[in-house]
Amino acid sequence: MATRYWMVSLPVQSPSSNLWSQLQDSISKQSFDTPLYRFNVPNLRVGTLDSLLSLADDLLKANAFVESVTHKIRRQIDELERSSGVDAGSLTVDGVPIDSYLTRFVWDEAKYPTMSPLKEIVDGIHSFVAKVEDDLKVRVAEYNNVRSQLNAINRKQSGSLAVRDLSNLVKPEDVVTSEHLVTLLAVVSKFSQKDWLSSYETLTEYVVPRSSKKLYEDNEYALYTVTLFSRVADDYRLKARERGYQIRDFEHDPETQESRKQELEKLTRDQESMRSALLQWCYSSYGEVFSSWMHFCAVRVFSESILRYGLPPNFLSCVLAPSLKSEKKVRSILERHCTAGNSAHWKAEDEVGAMAGLAGDAEAQPYVSFTINLV
């Protein structure tokens, strides 16, 4: 699948000239690696010249918006698929691959009546895409909220001993709790373990000798217990902090542990359910927005062709996918099929600049041309 297409229109000089066949013949002989497709634009309602000129001012900005939302949904699909370790599925419009939809485009008369004013069609597309974008923001925010909660819990489960949940590391028999005694949990740097073992008994009075036991060790820290009289616990915390040891608060509570486990399981289920629902919505919405974008491109090529070639509408619109090395050759072919005399507006330099602005090309061309980037 090509990812970048040119949409162009060329003026038809007379009904008897078979411009399409001539263009096909030229491309096949001189740039055989460039796919060429006819892009069928219906006879839309032209309106007044003033309305066309006014619409032309909005077309570029509106196209940029519709295109950006299309790509935003696609990036979201890629991110969701990546997070599940699955390759992204094919993007379609009503079951048709997007490149095939573009190259075999058929105007949807039921959705966009050709007798509607062009501005009405463009505004309708813009409003629909804006609503999809708003919906996307809400759905992604809800999904990210659940994902953030789950990530926070997972960090506590698998982070360093300085922050992680200790409930699955400490057993009931590791902790002494009585009327006078309490067991504290100390997080000690891996490189300070000898210092801890030689000093923990003397940080304060009333520490039970040889009561420190290592429960766990990660890449940065080790977790030790120390048992002492309850009345010196606060002072011990202070002295330990002064020596660079962190005393972690901990209370062995089976009910709390079970509640946390259930919360983790629920968030995991919610995340997967929301990811699946969001992904399905993105695939569906992408097809709808892409279809709207292609109808927008049809309006754009129609209106720009009228402004460039005049009335009545008599032009050939097509889609090409040249490689980078073939671009100059294809431009040359298109220009030969569209001499300056073919365009009523291809005269003064200021008009050339205006038409180039309409087409959105970096360089002015004697025909309507703009680029469609699928990714």
C-alpha cells in the first residue's frame, strides 16, 4: 500500500479528446512504476464565484483538521495494538482497505447530496469530524485513567523497596506485636547492609539483640526487620533516618491485602475491557472519518478546478502514487497534458501564487494538485 498520493485535476480541452487514455499511455511508458487511478468527482453544486472564493479560504485549514483527526485515530490504534503485543489490523472503510477506497472512490449521494451547497457539505464534514475528535478525547481519557491507576498499583507491587507494597514480602511470623514490643521494617541500601547489621542494636536503647532479619533484597535495597520496645519506636525511626535508613510503615492485615488483590484484578479486567472497546471504536471511527476526508478531498478538487479552469466543469481528476525518484518525471508528464493555455487563470504571477496557495503545493503547477498522506 502506498502511503502518499497526489490528487490532481487536468482540464479537458474538448469532448473528443480522450485525456484519460492519453495520460494512462504516457504514465505507463515514461513512469511505469507510478500507479494511476481515476478519481470520480460528481457534478456538485457550484454556487456563485464569491461563494467558491470564500470556501477556498477555509478549505486548507479544514483539510488540515480532518487529516489530523484521521492520523490521530490511527496513532491511537497503533498504540493500543502495541500495548497488547498484537500487530495492528488492516484499516478499512465498510470492509474495503483504505487505499482501495481512495483509488476506487464513489461519492455517497445518500450521505452527501450533490445538490447541497458546497459549504454545507464541508461544514457537515467538519462538524462530524470535530464530534468524533471530542468523543475520542473522552474515551482515551477514561482509558488512561484506569491504566494510570493500574500502573500505580503495579509500581507498588514491583517497584523498589523504597516504594513498593510490602504485604507480599512480610509474613505474619516475621513481625512481633505485643503489649510492649513492636517490629519495624527498615529499607537499607545494598551497600550499607554491613553498617546496618553493626549499628541497628545501638541506634537507641531497648532494642532486642540479634532481632534483625533480612526478608528481601532487590537491585537497590534490602529489607530488614528489627524488634524493640514500643516506647522507643518513634525515636528509633528518627535515628534510623539520620543514618540513611528508611523505616517503612507496615501493618499485617489480611483483609486489606485481599481488598488490594481484588482491586488489582478488577482494574486489570477494566483496562482490558476498555482497551478492547476503545480499539473497536477507533477502527469503526477511522473508517467513517477517512470516508469523510475523501469526500472532502472530492469537494476540494472540484472547487479548485472550477476556480482554475472556469465553468462549465470539464476536468479530469485522478490519483497517482509516484515514488520519490519519479516525482519530477511525473510532474513533467502532467504539465505536458496541461499547457498554460489550458488554464484560464494560469496567467499573471499574482494569480499563479493564489492558485498555488489553493493547491497547497510548495511549487506552483499549471494544474490542480495536492498531496494525501495516509499515515
